[in-house]
Amino acid sequence: MLLNGKLITHKNIAGDYYLMEFKSHELAEAAGPGQFVHVKCGSTNDPLLRRPISIHKADKDKGIIALLYRVAGKGTRLLSLMEPGDLLDVMGPLGNGFQLPKPSEKVAVVAGGIGVAPLFFLVQLLVNAGNDVQMYIGARTSQDLLAVKDIKKLGVDVKLATDDGSAGYHGLVTDLLPEKLQKVDRIYTCGPFPMMKSVAYLANKYNVPAQVSLEEKMGCGVGACLACSCKIKINGESVYKRVCTEGPVFNAGEVDWEC
């Protein structure tokens, strides 16, 4: 679905991180947790390619979509200059999102840095469904811890970890997990590749189903260019799958973490 959504709010929330909200009843109604939109970042053909950005929130009643993103290059820098009232050119929702658990299941959600972006929408739905949710958020510094207040407002217990010790546990967020994984039925994670690899290892060790949201550079966003292909294991053999259409969410045990 290709559409123009009117930008409602757009603000810098910390460092290079921005949060925007735009109006689109069609997109809000169709969006699922873990999906993304492909955003045109300028008014010209430079940059030529759209940028994939996870759907952070989707208010189906108000028809509002929120995107949480980090300025990482020319495209997102141009995007950060857009103002309320501007029209945002997007394709979406795209990709396969998270599979929701049974309402009775206890869930651990593990985010690293900007990886919290697609997980907030998921946590909202889990809380509304009655799941027991424990959230773990790790980042380099306290400034890189995102959406913490919003998640706490949902009534979710949040454990924090930072590499420099400026907030929460001083160390890796995965250090907080081992003993907790014996008490959960399912895990969801998104963040840096090494962090997700560690979560996948622990999930396998404690025999807990886990889903990961992968991030790869994308060209078309619809599976034609193959730029976002990643290695997935099927019956012990590695094959390539497209993150944009067959992901970005995969079962942790399927991902070839040694690629």
C-alpha cells in the first residue's frame, strides 16, 4: 500500500533519535507488531532509495502511526527535517511481524538500543491480551535508552542495562536473562546482532521459543532486489531469505548466527 500520511508531530527525543506521528487510518488498521514502512526521505531522487523504519505504535481508533528512528545517514537526516503538516510518502505495512503468544503465557521482551522501536507495539498488544510481560532494555548509555517511560506506563516491569553503567545494570542486558528464562514461555528480541545471537543461544539452552527481528540494508522493500537477503537454516542447511518479505521476524533457531 502506497500512501501519503499527514505528519502530526515530530520531535527530537534524545541525541540522534526522533519520534514522528502521522495520520493514516488505512495503515493503522492494517499494521501488525514487527512490521515496517518504507519511507521516502526527500522531495527529490537524492537519496533514491526509501528507508525501512519499524512501526513503533499504531492507534487503530485514531488512525495514527508512530515511527521511532535514529539519524544514521543522509536519508534519515532529511527525514528529521520534516515538520508537522508535511505529507509523508510511505509504503506499508511491509514484512512478516511477530506471532503473538497465548494470553496465559509469560513473556520476556529484550531490546537493544533502537531495537526497542518495533517492540513497543508488541508489548502494547501483549499487555492488552493479559500476558505477563517482563521487559529488558540495554543500550550504550542512559541517553540511548528509549521508550522506557512509555513502557512503564503500560504497567510493565522494566529492567535496564547500559554499557557504561550510567543507568541500571552496568554491563550487557543479556547478563540479566539466564535465571529469568527458566520462568518464561516465550521470548521476543530486537537489537544489535551480537545481542540477539546471545538471546538465541540462551533461548536454545533453556528450550524457550524465541523470535528475533533482523535488520538488513534494503533496496526495494518488496523482495525484488534481494539486497536484504540473510542466511536461514532449514533442515541443517543454510538458505537465503529476504528480510523485507520473509522477515524481518524469524524464529531464533532458524537464523544462521555464524554468517
